[in-house]
Amino acid sequence: MLIQWLRLRRTPGVRPVPEERPGPRPAPWRRHDHDPTQVPPRVARLVEEFGDAVQPVLPVFRNDATARVAREKIVQICRHLRDQEGFDFPTDLCGVHTPDGECLFEVVIHLFSTDHHERLRLKVGIGPGEEMPTLTGVWAGMNWHERETYDLVGVPFHGHPNLKRILLPDDFDGHPLQKDFPLKG
Amino acid sequence: MAERQTILEHGAAPDPIASETFEINMGPQHPATHGVLRLLLTLEGETVRSCEPHLGYLHRGVEKIGENKTYLQFIPYTDRLDYLAPLAANVAYALAVEKLLDIQVPERCRVIRVIASEVARISSHLLWLGTHAIDMGAVTMFFYTFRERETLYNLIEELTGARLTTSYTRVGGLTRDMSPEFVQALRAWMPHFAGELVEYGKLLTRNRIWVDRTKDVGIITKEQAIALGMSGPNLRASGLPLDLRRAVPYLDYQDYDFEVPFAEDGDVYARYMIRLEEMRQSLRILEQAVDRLKPGPIWADHPKVVPPIKDKVLTSMDELIHHFMIIAEGMNPPVGEIYQAVEMPKGELGFYIISDGGNAAYRLHIRSPSFVNLQVLETICAGQMVSDVVAIIASLDPVMGEVDR
């Protein structure tokens, strides 16, 4: 029987169960001794690199590093984060309808690093009549996220290879995650 | 007769049938699509030339509901995301809202949540194994795994009062404490199940038909998997040992002794092996968690969020007011936004919640693992046989409840 045996491996370095702990562990978001009024290092590096195109969001809420990014630079910044900073895992992309805010929409991108296991949140403001540049060129996995964001929130994406509705029928009228969408028909 | 003569005269004429492509719909009502997934396959003979998934047959607008229900009222909707592991989704949502409110639950509550998550993981993987095998024609496996699932569902019923729609967690605690009967039944079941797992391996792992159907089918490379944002066993089968229980620990998972299995082949067989090993590791976690279970409170000490004890509600005015405020009005987290992810049986389930200070989320986004994992179908199905598409879907283990949301 010519079975190629699978090379199944397990991660090394299994930690032993500690017998006695000095006290209860703090919650994960409290674990890092980080001052919420300070810019997190991963955002600070980004500001150094791109200057005005990146605005850190302060104070840091629950230890989630967040940066506001200019729409024109987003593709360039994402490529930099992927190649230079190790944020290679496209966790999520979603849109928020903010009719009372500065912009009409906010596109929120969550990145993760498979190497150093940190998260980074980028927020891009999209005004009326503006289009969000597609990130499918950086990560293929952004394809369906962007289709969903277009479908449910109504954010237009520029340069997307297949910008169609994904969850709702093609002839659906409106975008249900907009704040003025009626709850009852 | 005339045609035959032409072929004879002109030598190898192009076969008019071979070059013809045609489109068929696989699903939405197809037993191998595990729900209401519809694939538009372009076929050339029996070879798939392209595959276009069509989603949305189970879309319920859960994210819109999340913006219009209070944080407590949304808990039952989390059952209906991944309906094969509702307990784990309950835990994920509770953790997200607790992060928003900055609440830490007590030790006993955390241990019970770990037990709930791991029971859900085993239950989900068992269903995957049974249905995957049935898709490949191995019907026997289904009966074995569903026998164990029945025991697990009885356990879940003992724990939560419901078999499927558990809604077990609350923000800052749990609906009810774990009973000694549950612990006893779980302790009795674990050694039995460890033996069952060996049997499953004996049935399939070296089975020639199984290996032929799954080996080198639907290969996903590590680079592809990362670029697509795949997570869970599908990612680990492609060579990256990324498990959020280890990478970004929550619920004190860093104190448990378990290993993260990963393989480098990235094919259907590798994904099978990974999930089989994961059940073994979940069993290890369960054994440690049960030993760790000490008497203690299961609710956090946070009167604005945690409802008062029922006895006091019926006798004391203040407690009654508090009870009504929490149930009817809900809780008001501070203004801010959080992203909290946990390792579900399918992969990374994340809740992104924006709070504007009100009693409902301003925006609640669910990053569901199956939705992201399914994207790979567009890439890897091309060039495969139709029967292999069935194997690939089954090995990705999608749940349409959380794909369509």
C-alpha cells in the first residue's frame, strides 16, 4: 500500500500546569502595562513612516491599537504593514454607516500578525461620493469582505474584481445596515 | 455513418463533446453542501473548470438585529450563528461584551466556560466527521459519531436546559451553575470517548478507499491560506500552527496543557487528521478543566450588569428595581470599540462592537470563520473532479448559519 504518511506535527513548548498561582490572572486586555494615553508602538512606527496619513486614535480603548488612515494611502499602508511589519493576516474588513459623523462611512480593517500575534485596527473615512480603494490586491481574502460591506452597508469599492451583492439578492433595494433603513416593512 | 467516415478520412478530428462546457447548480438543496450553499460549477466533462459560490440563502440580518436589541437580548442570536457549537459562540459573545464593559468573571465561571467550549468543539468535530464520511460513502462512521453526539447533547441539556439553543452565558456570568451530576457524567464519558477516538482512527485513517478519496485532493498552500485569512483547523492543516487559544489566550487557556496539531500537506486528508487530533487535545483540556473545578461564585461582582439573586428580588425593593433596570433597560457600556476573537471549532470567531454609550451596540459586526474559509472554493475547485468538490466542501466544514448570518 503506497500511502504517503502525513507529517502531522505538534507545536513544541507545552507549558506545564502551574500548581499555585499568586492570585487571579488579570483580564487579557489589562495584561499589558500600557498607558492608554500613549500611542502604541505599532501605530507610532506607522506614523513615523507615513506622517500625516496616519492619525492614532487616543485614548487606547481596552488595549486595542487603532489608527485612522487617509483613504488615498490605505493600499500603500496595508502593503507596508504586510511586508515590513508582519501584519500578514487579514482578519476582517467591515463598514460602519456614520451619518452623524465626519464622514458618511467608515471602513474598519482588522489585521493580525501570525508572527508576533498582535492586532491592529485601521479606520478609513469615506465621504459622500468617494470610493474606497480595494484591498484585494494586497490580500485575496478581502474579496468577500468587501462584497459584504458593499452589499450590507453600501460602501462603494474602487477596482474590485467582482463587486456584486453577496448575501442579499441582486435586485434588492437599499443597504440594510445603513441607519435609515426601515426595521419594519 | 457519414460522420464516422469523415473521422476516418481526416484522422483525429476534434471530438465535439469533449470541448463543450456546461454549468450546473450544486445546491442550494444538495446533501453534500451541508446547508444551503449553492455552487455554480462550470464543467468540462466531469472536470470542474470554475466554481462560483452563491451565498445568502440563510441571511437573517443578524448584524442589524444586534444594533436594535440590547446586549442581553442578543445572546440567543449567537446560538444560531454556528448551530453546531452554540455553547462556544455564547462564550465568544459574552467575552466580547465583558471586554467592552471591563468585567472579569470569577475562576469557576472561566473553568465552566472552558468546559462548555471544549464540549462544543468535540460535538462540532463529531458532526463534521460523521457527515464528511457519509459524503465519501462511508455510512457507518455517521452512526458511531452520532451516538457520541447524543451523549454530548444529553450532557449539554443537563448543563443548560436546552439541547441546541443553549443561550448559556450571560454578560458577567452564566445562566446556571454546573451540577455535580454533569461533572460525574462527563468524567464517566471521557475515558469511553478516548477509546472511541482510537476506533474512528482505525476505521478511516489507513482505510485505502478513504485515503484515495482524500489524499492530495483540494490542496491549500500556507501562503494561500494566510492571504485568504483562513483560520482554525483549515489553516493548521496548511502548515501554520496558529491557534488563538495559544496565540491570544483568553479564559486562562495558557494554563492548560495541550498541543496544537498542524500538518503541512494542506489536503483533505490533512484536515481530517488535524480535527481528529484536536478532539484528543480537547479531551485533555476537559480532563484538566474538570479537575480544576472548585466551588465558588459564577457571577462577576458588578451590580450594574449582573442581575441580583432571585430570592432578594422578591423580598427587597432595591433589588427589584435593579432587576428591572438590568432586564428591561439593559447595560450601558462606555463609548468605545472592541474586537474580541475566540477559537471556535471552525476557526476565528470575532465580534467587533462599537458602543455609543447606549444599551445596544451602535454597530455589531461578526467575523465568522466559515464565511472566510469558504472563499477558498473559488480557487481550489478548478481542475478537480465533481466528486472531489464534495470532499473539499466537507473538509472545509462550513456552517451556513454563520456564513450567511
